[in-house]
Amino acid sequence: MTALFDRCHVDIKPLRSLLGLGLILGLAACGDTSPNWEPQDMFAAPTEQKLDDRYRAMIDFKAMARDANGKEYAAGPTATVLGAVEEAVTMCQQSNAQGCKAVRVGLTWVDGLDQVSIEAVISTYRDTMTAEAYQAAGQGNMGAANWLAYHYAVRGENLEEAERLSRQALQVAPDDAGALDTYGLILYRQGRYQEAEDVFVRVNKAMPTAEHIAHFADNALAMGKTDMARAAYQRALQAGAGPVLSQTIQKRLLALDLNAGTGSGMPAPAQ
């Protein structure tokens, strides 16, 4: 995988210098697997992955939550600032703690602020990152183009622009797993499920992370392949899904179990 589009290590200097963060998007592990990976391999156990040394060097939390007893929960480094906020609060909630609340968002301490004020801080980070990425993409930074395309895809907005940016990135690194995953997610959001499946198969041949496997599972569910989706979700959990992704997967598995045997179709999962 090229370093240019690796969402574990995206090189977007304007964003790093402004916010002090790497644009990291929830990857639990990276590595190679057999080139013969096929959708049915979801029914097998995931390959053991080794964390790359370059990710160990990024040990730094980007958000923090605190419960009513004062216990703190730090999130990062494998998340953006925005993702880390949700992750930190989720970690607190999963500990059955009471009064879980964000107290740090990126470089900003928000302890004592009400939820509306905290959301305003988060919105400022998001808007700033998007603006910086758009400017960098326009200057030819394909890492920024890929990040911005992924940002739009996750939010389900500006999908035509997202596809344009994604194709632009893929012209530079056509086999990059991170860039391909972005493109697959855009196709999924557009309802082009068969095309998305073909892309996600390529992605998971190269890099079967928990996030990538979960994207495959979401698409399989949208196609009505419920057994495949269930197996893929379980495999994503085994591959080291983080707190937020793990919580989302558990909800989808529960929904699948509740609908088993009823003959009712499952809607495409919301991201």
C-alpha cells in the first residue's frame, strides 16, 4: 500500500500544522493476506495482523471523556479528532459509567461546556478540516482529495464531487487500499452495490482491516446477502474493531438476529 492514501498515515501538511493531527480514520490493523481472497472467505477467521511500527510512533490521544466520578477515557491515535470524540465517549459508556461527557476535543479543552457548546467546537474542527482539505486537493494533494472524498461518503453528501475526487486520487494510486475503500464507499452510498462489492473485494485482498471488512458487510446487507453480512460483521469484530465500530456492528448483528426467519428484508444500514 502506498503511503500517499493510507488513512492511517495521510500526508496533508496544512491539516497537521493547523490541528496537530494525522488524518487517521479508524483502522485497527494493517497487513497483507492471500491474494485469493473472495467474499466467501468472510466465513473463515481473519488473518492475524501485525501493527506497523509507524503507527506505534503515533501514540497520542486526540479526545478525552470523563465520567461523573472523574475517571478519564482517552481516545486515539487511530482516529481523527472528530472520530476520537465519539470513541472516547463510547469507551466511557461501555464501562457502564454515568455522566459520560467529552472534556477535550483535539487541542481544545471543553470541560465545563454544555453539549451545544461542545458541538460547536466539533463543528468548527470539521469545517476547518474540510476547507483545508478542499484547498489542498485543489493544489494537487491527492491525499487531501482522498480524505475529502471519504469525508463526503461517510456523511452521504456531495457524492458526485466525492466520486470526482476519488477518481482523481485513484489516477495517482490505482491499487491503494485506502483510496479504493473510499471509492467503494461512494458506490455503496450511490446504491451501486455490485460495483461496490467488486471494489471491496479488492480492498480486502490488500488490507482486511476491521473498517474495510465492515464496509463490505454493509454493502452485502444492502444487497440482501444477510448470511454473508453476518459473517463479515463477526469477522470485523475479530479483526479488532474499535469501540464505536464495535458498537455499530453489535447493533446490526442484533437487528439481523431479530429479523432472522421473519422473511422481512433488511434496509441498507445507515453509516
